[in-house]
Amino acid sequence: MYRYLLNISYIGTNFRGIQKIINKSAGGCGDNQTIQGCVELAMQKLHPTNEIDTKLSSRTDSGVHALHSTLHVDLESRNSEPFDPLKITGILNKQFNKKDLPIRVLSTQKVPNTFHCRYNALGRSYLYRFAVAKHRMDDIGKLKNANFNSFIPVEELSRCYFLQNCNFDIERLRAGSRMLLGVHNFRTFASISRQHSPSRDNPRFTLRKIDEINVKSGKTTAIDSNADLAESLYDYWEIEFKARSFLYKQVRRMVGALFALATGRIDERCIYEMLTIPSKNSWDPRVLLAPPFGLYLCRVHYNENDFVAVPQQVEENEFSATAAK
């Protein structure tokens, strides 16, 4: 049996998330409403002799996208020879295309059986895309359904978060992002997942280190006349987060806090208190969870050396040399 690492990308709009959910009452049939479930169903076309059980490196919620995520799987062919990684990529993408699923395998590679896509990951990068209206449109601030009365490029639907607030202070957001850098107890910024376990209530579990937060100008993905109109109406921005790992919904809650700061709903002291008094009770109710469709998992980072198996002969020589000492 051989282990394979799949580099995948997907648009998460119409999925419940990446992690599969098996309905035991339905006899444990496959799950075609999650990314992982669709990948495993497509893998059946490889006809391995073993049961297909993929492992995820990262979990994304319903509506969240991925430019690059990873999973690994052990597969055994009928002749016990390794599958051609290029063949795995081609067969899976053919199945996704046939079923009109917005999932693509970027590449497949054989990795050592000791490799784990989650535990070998050095870090993860997330990106949040949003656009802020440059000018207040006629009575737009008084309308409850402002976004439905404004121009939003059809190419950007469920791909970017549009704010109809011309008083948005991007410099205040940038300054607030610096408060989140470094090691903090992010208990206030974590939601309780369906897979919550008592061990996760340990204060050490919610300690995380944010290595980088970069706020930079973005651009529209619209084309032709839509692009011209979008650029004239909106300023596009991107917030990039880099860390070894994140808590459940941590990124969206951090973005929500930064949006609340930039629009004047809260001040810097509120963010300071949420960081220094880590508790679910410290969450400021004026902060709204950022919508999932603006969030992208950009990359799962690895050490390239982990993809290469250590030759058995080298291991034996090293053991002999150590024993001789």
C-alpha cells in the first residue's frame, strides 16, 4: 500500500464544508455535499483494493474557498504496484468535471507512509477579500438591503465581501491587525465546533501565534465593462494571515473585529480586552462574524524534505554508527 498527497483547490459556495459527514442511518453511504466526500467518491474510479479513507490537513467551513489545500490517502492497486500520480490527478479531475463540481486536483505525489498532511504542515496562509464602496450612493446608507441595491459584479458573487460604507478606515484596520500579531490566547476569537471535546477547554489549546498579517490593495476578478465599473465604485482589499494553525472560525472572527474597528462600531480597547480577557463572554456583541465567502485558504506549507523517504540502507548505517560509539 502506498500513500499519496493530493494538492486540491475548490470553490466552497455550495458545499457544507470540507470535512465529510457520514449518515450512518443511510448505511454509511458517501457524502456528496462536502469536499472530502466528493473526493472519496471520485476515488472509487481508481478501484483500489482497500477502503478509501482520506485525511485532511485543514478544515474549512461551508462557503469558504481554497486555492490550495491538501489531503492524503493510502491506496493499494490490484497488482500491488503504485498508482501513477498523474493518473490519479487526471481521473479525479475528469470525475469532477463530469459532475460539474468546482473542485480540482492541482497535483498528486507519492509520499512516505510516515507522512501526515496535517501533522507535517509547517503553517497555513489564509486570505480575506473585501471591497469598500468609494462613495455613498443615493440614500444607500438608509436602505436596509443596501447590497441588493448596489452594483456587484456577477463574477464576484460569493467570492468577495462588499461593504457599502464609505467611512471605512483602512488605516485603523491596519493598525488593529498589528494588535493580533504574536502569541495570544484566542479563546474569545474561537467558536465551539460540532466536534468540540472537553480537552479543548484547556487554556493552552487556544494559545496561537500569528506570524504575519498583511493588509494590501486587491483587485477585482470581474472582466470587461464589469471590471471598469467595479474599480470605479469600490476599493478592493486583501488581508493575509499566516500561522502554524488557527482555531475554529478564528480568522472570520478576527476579520469581523477588524471590520467593526474600521467602521467605528468598536474601538481599539475592545480588541485589547478580547485578547487579554480570553473568554467566550468577552466577545463584543457589536462585532459580526465575517461572511465565509470572502475567505480563502491560500496555502498549506511543508518542508519539501518530508516528501522524500529516507533510504533504508542509510537508516541502517546510521544505526550501526551510533551503536559503535
